[in-house]
Amino acid sequence: MKTGFAVVVGIALASVLAGAQAPPQSPPQGPPAGADPAAAARTRMSRQVAAGPDDKPAYPEPPAAMFEKRDGIPHGKMELVEYDSKTVGVKRKMNVYTPPGYSTARKYPVVYLLHGIGGDEDEWLRFAHPDALFDNLVADGKIVPFIAVFPNGRAQKDDRATGNVFASAPAFAVFERDLLDDVIPALEAKYSVKTDRESRALAGLSMGGGQTLNFGLGHLDRFGWIGAFSPAPNQKAPAALLPDPAAAKQLKLFFLSCGSKDGLLDLTHALHDYLKANGVAHTYHVDDHAHDPAHWRAALHYFSQQLFK
């Protein structure tokens, strides 16, 4: 399924309409019985959310060339890997990027990148070209070489993004156990990686941003770096995400972003306000994008440069 408007609207209200996580921050009303979920998503996404006092960019837009393969530099490798999922009961797939010069003689930190409800393990690859991005940043000396993992966050036997993608929303909550119990152990058994929390990052876009908040903040013993890019309404309420705000002080980075034209900006506002009120250090970024790939790949460009330093 291509990353486009159908994917964008599919991401937006999945858990609110299907009840994937509880409780959402400020529960919007679901569509009437028989209503088209995509139409309801479009309506919510097109809302104009009033700007907050802190709504401003934390970084500039990246050059388009950063997402294009560059000749004359070393290149890493992107490969599709199968793993046994005890959680789902089948073999599942994930894409794994290894940096230029990957060697078992050293150990690498890892970032896990989650997709939206209309995507799969290939979604990030389609619009952000992360292998080219990471190769270019390594060549420019702007990132620490790391391994990047792109799993499928729809933890069910038929995990393809086909038909009514809203119906699969509960499987995105099930993915918490698949990630912790199956994906991470499989990755660490196959690749030469560091296994401490400060060498493990979690980030995601939209539905994957909500998963990142729910799973990452729920397991601060496992993740030292967290990035939520325009997180969807599957995220828990701020006080439920962080009942003890002081616990977040152990994070090396807490990154939160959204577009000013995104109808979900009010959810990001609520979390930002809660973090600010409780003295939780975080990077907060609002640009002039909507709920779209341009925002997500720019966020990835910035976020990746902050990791593991």
C-alpha cells in the first residue's frame, strides 16, 4: 500500500475508532454507526487547531538531497529479515539497516522505527529512504553509526495493510509484546549490537508515534531515547503515560513533534504542556506541515542526529 493520502487518513483515528489503547488523551467522538472511518479521519485531520505559545520549529527543513543515494561514499545494507513471533504464533518480517562497514568486531546501538496504521515494515523505506539518509549522515560525520530496525507494528497473523486498516488497530497494541519479547531478542541474536537501554532508541510516526509513547514510556528500563512524530490518538493520556514524571529524567532524549496543519496537534499540545508543567526535559518541534511524510522524514533526519551521543 503506497504512502499517500489513504495512508495518512488511515493513521489518524485508528485507535479511537477501534479501541486499540485506553485511555486516549482527550477522547474524540468516534463516527456514527455505519460511517466511513476514512471519512471520519479526514474530518478530524482537516480541523484547524489553535497554535500554542511554544509552537515553533526546533530545526530547519533538511535538504532534499539528504534522502537521495550519494555516489562516492560507503553504503550500508538494508535487508528483509524473518523472525519467529511467539506473540503472534507465526514468522514475521522486519527490515534491518546496517551501517557502512558493519562488522561483528564491534557492537552497535539500535533504533527501532515504527510505522502508521496504513503502513508496514516497508513504509519508512518508501517515503524517507532511510538507508540513503543514514549513509549520507554517516559520511558527513553527523551520526554515530547504528543499526535501524523497521518492524511491522500490526501484530496479527495477516499483517498486510489491506482492506479496512482500521479493523487491525487492536493488533498495534498487541505489538508491545511482539517488540519486547520477539523483535528485540531476534535482532540481538542475529546482529552485533549493544543491549543496554542507553544504546536502544524507539521512535515512530502517527500510530507508531502513539506506540512509541505507550511502549517506550512504559518500559523506561528498555529504552533510553524516544521520538514521537505527530503521534496518533492511540497514545494514552499524559498522566497515564507518565504517572511519575521524574522517571522520564533517565531518558537521554525525549523528542515530540507535530505539524501546525495537523488536526492532531491538540494531542501533542496536551502532552507537551504536561511535560513542561512537570519539568520533564524534551525537544518540542512544530513546523508548518500537516500529518504527512514531509514532516516525518524531516523529524527522522533531526532525531537520528541526536542519538547515542
